[in-house]
Amino acid sequence: MAEHLTENNFNSAIQSGVTLVDFFATWCGPCKMLSPVIEELAAEASGFSVYKVDIDECEDLAMDYSVMSVPTLIIFKDGEEAERLIGVRSKADILNVIQSFV
């Protein structure tokens, strides 16, 4: 299961390696559609980490990363944003992008 991040543990979670962060909202229909894909990626992750951020619980993080719509997937490499995917994507699409940074 993908661990939920907060302002307290976000920076330490993304600081090294490749990390996929799903910025989502519980009320968001597309986020609900994407959630099983994120959970599969978290369970099968090899060479990267997967986390989730609830934008309603972590408004400051959402603002810090200019998340204007959900779902927004941000891939971090050693703490720096490397790629951003907005909207529902297939597992294969997401994996292809992640693999380019692993």
C-alpha cells in the first residue's frame, strides 16, 4: 500500500532515489479510478518508491508544487522534480516514465 505523506515527512521521503508521488483528493472521481494503479505500482515497485499526498490534508505541499488539478503524479529524482503527469494514466504509461529515471 502506498504510504501517505505529510508536510512532516515529505522531504525526507523524496530526497534520494526515484520517487512517484500521487497528489490526489478523496472527492476526485479520476483519483479514485487511478488509485488501484497507484497501489499496484507501490506493491510492485523495484528501484523506486511510491507515495500519496492528500491535497486537502496537505494544502501547503499542493501549493508548493503548484498542483492545480488532480490527480497529479510527480516523479522526483534525488529530491528534484523530474516529470509531471496530470490526469489518469495507464500503469504502463506511468512505468515507462518512471523507468526513464531509474
